[in-house]
Amino acid sequence: MINPQFIQKLKQVCEFDKNVALKEKTTFRIGGKVPFFIKPMNSQEFIDAVRLCQNFRIKYVIMGAGSNVLAPDANIDFVVISTLGLNKCYINRLGFLYAEAGVRLADLVRFATNNELGGLEYLIGIPGTVGGAVVMNAGAFGSEIGNFVEYIDILENGRMVRLKKENLFWGYRHSTFTNSKKYAIIGVGFWLKKERLDVITKRMQYAILLRAKTQKVGYPSAGSVFKKSGDLAPAYLIEQCGLKGYTVGGAQVSTVHSGYIVNLGYSTCQDVLKVIHYVRNKVKENFGVTLELEIIVL
């Protein structure tokens, strides 16, 4: 039961919706109803919403585009704070490209390209936001977002703090912020190099074509379910186990890209979890490799 005082104070902070189905907010198109879906429209409203949840000890999840998450079917005991209203992107007075947490990666790449700033174009096809991409150090075709981050503005213990690149950790699909509830990302400063527009555009078009050729699975999904293990791609290991097309309920190992689990249109969270469990066991049994999840299970 949500404290009525929390609701009254939330009304003074920002807009929100009640009883929102998370299947409408995630690319997996899976998830039950969350009691409150909070929609701050700028960084101050976002900070106030997070502080309010913390002060009232309300469990919350920060969500951007919902592109790499699997939400539960029922009994949801948390509220969601959306970052999609934090969508400003600009070149600041220090010369850094600054993007708020809710800026979609496609918009970030296009903004950088239009300003003849190169480096981020390989991220063009990733359907997430800046905040989510930083948390998981998103990347594609050998390039990772962490390579271009100069600093990150975060909310820590109720106040805004700027973390510079020397204080940040980056790993494969991992960062300082992965699995941490301590920080809330507000915005990111990128240092990019000036390049000719035609050079950047050529790389961007290549990334778009390659992604369309290899990853257009045709059904709702959360992208790659598992992290790469050493030199072996999860899709290769899964396919070698004969699991391409393996199905439980409405969840299926994609017949196009074995690293994806897709929602055939009627999948539940439990269907996906059962597929994940079976796939991990089979890969472990056949190759001795323990696949680590890349998606976030809420």
C-alpha cells in the first residue's frame, strides 16, 4: 500500500500515471501493471522524484526506453521513474556533447553526426537511451559508449555529483553503475573528435545495414539476452546445442538470431525465464560455459 502522503507530494513534483502495464513500456512487450509510472520532464523533476521515493522508502526502478529489461507478470511492488522526459542534447560551453539520461541513442548519434562529431555512429541501431547505455556500457561492432565518456552527472545520496572519466570503470557490458542502486544517472558529457560528415555518415550507414541483416528478428525482444563469453558468441553456442527455435509458451529462441529470445505475441515473463534457464543449462552441459545475462530482470 503506497503512503497517501507520498501521492500528495508526488503530485507537487511531476506528472504520473497509475496502474500502467509494463508490457506497454518495454520492447519485450511483457510485464504486469506497475502502481505508479512517474514522468519527470526535466532533470530537477527527476531529482525530486528520486528523492521523494527515497524519503518515503518507496522501492523504485529507473527506466528509459525499456529495451533491455524483462518485467514481472504480477505482484509488482515497485514504482517506475521514467527518464524519457530528460531528452536534451547540446554542445556545452566546454565543447563537450552533453546528453541527458533519456536521450535515445539514435537521436544522440544523429545530433553528433550533424555536428560533424565522430565516434558514436556504431551505436545507431541500439534501441536504448543514454542512461541505460552507460549502465551496461552498450556497444556494437567493436565500439563501446564508455570509450567516449568524459564525465557523468549522477544523483548520489540526494545531491548531484559529477564523476570524471578517471573515476569510472568500464568493462564488457559492465560499468560502475551495473548492479548498483547507489547512483541515478542524470546526464553524460562526451568528448568526440571532429570528422568530415561523409566519413561519419558512411560508417553509420554500414552499421545500419549490418544490424538489419543480422538482427532483424521480426518479433518483440530485448536484444541480446546473454553476454559474450570470451571469444565465443552466445548465439553460436546456443545454435550448436540445437536450440534455435526452442519454445516455451510464447517465448522462443529466435530462428533468425539465436542470441535473441523473442515474444511470439503471447509470452509471459515466466515463459522467457524458463527458456533462459533451459538454454543456460544446455550450454553449460555441452560447452562448460556459464552464460551471463545481458538483459535486466526486474
